[in-house]
Amino acid sequence: MFLNVVDIDVAYTKHSYLVLKGVSLRVGEGQIVSLIGPNGAGKSTALRAIFGLLKPQKGKVMFRDENITGKRPLEILKKGIAFVFQESSIFPSMSVYENLEMGAFIQDDKNRFEENLQRVYELFPILKEKHKNRAGTLSGGQRRMLEVGRSLILNPTLLLVDEPSVGLSPKLMGMVFEKLIEINRSRKVTIVMVEQNAKQALEISDYAYLLVDGKNRMEGTGKEILEHADIRKLYLGG
């Protein structure tokens, strides 16, 4: 299994309450997998545990049959896992190019950086057009493209994306989802995504997990979850 999260318990501090209680996730290579559920269900916490920002108190995270539980984010990044955070992470006073360059801070090969940079520019032409502009002058949608583009600079095989459509207009939201599909299909990048707009997420997902109160509540293909009567009523507005 490409990514296998096995029965993890996760808290934000050693003595705080558990946010995740025995959560398990299985992700096949090349899939788009969505985590949906109400606010506070633990979806973002699951991504943070995979990326090493939080250490599970129980259970394990396996990536390509290697136990990466509790490894530091830098080690996990080097293994080919990248994270696009929900919170804005751009450097507004730096240029678009400099922000993209920051994505390659662990890479010494200049030629490889330039090659990956051109791939990002092909995916997001607006970033090439505005590469000299300060990142702080970009629109909300362009900033999101910059964050996703920077995460691709190291050519990851697994991309964790937390709320890609947050704060975006319906038009820009649709464009971001289209780009995620392109990243998955043409760049062969596996994607695990947390998204409050569950309907949009499920429509592009191969598989999905519903988390409620920090626990697995339901799983199935994106289509199965999308068509489930109770899910539609509770989480998709009917």
C-alpha cells in the first residue's frame, strides 16, 4: 500500500484530549483521496500526523512500506511527501520566483530546480507571468496557485492538501480543483485532500473517508459517498 495510516490516536499535546481516536486510512498510488466531515472532526489533524507535525500516541503511518511515524517533517519531505497548508504560507514581501525558490531549499541541484520550475510554470502560467512581482500583490486564487506550485518544486509523489478552496470564489474554486486533477493525472502525483466543500471533493475523488468526532464513520468511493442518502442530507445540503 502506498500510504497506510493504521489506527492512530493523536492529541496536540501529551496531556490534552485525543483529536483522532483510532483513525485508519489507506491510499493507493495514483489516487485522489478526500477526507470529509464536520468542523472539528480531525481531518486536518490527520494530515498533520502524516507529515510529522504531530506524533501519534498510538498506531503508525506507513509510506511505501516504511514506517514514518514520528519522523520530522524535513525527513518526510525528503521522502517525497509535500504539504499545502490551509493557512497562507507565502512570503508576501518576496517575489513569486523567490517563493518558488524557497520550495527547493533542501535541493542542491540547480539544474533540477530549473527543470521543476518550468513544470510549475507550465501548470500555472500566471506564476511565470508574475514571477518578478511581490507575492503579496497576488490575488487570493493566485496565492493558492503559488502555494501549490511551491509544494511541487521538489517533485513529490504524495501531496497533502488542506482546504484548497478556502476563501475562493466558486469560479476560482473550480479552477483549483481542475489543477489538482491535472497534477494527479498528468504529473502522477497521489493526492490526499481535506475539503469543506465535500461535494466538489467527492466528485473528483477515487476514494473518500468520512471522519466524525475524530473517528472513522464511513468510507467508500467518491461516487458511493456522494450518492449516500444520509451523507447528502448531513454534509452535502440534501
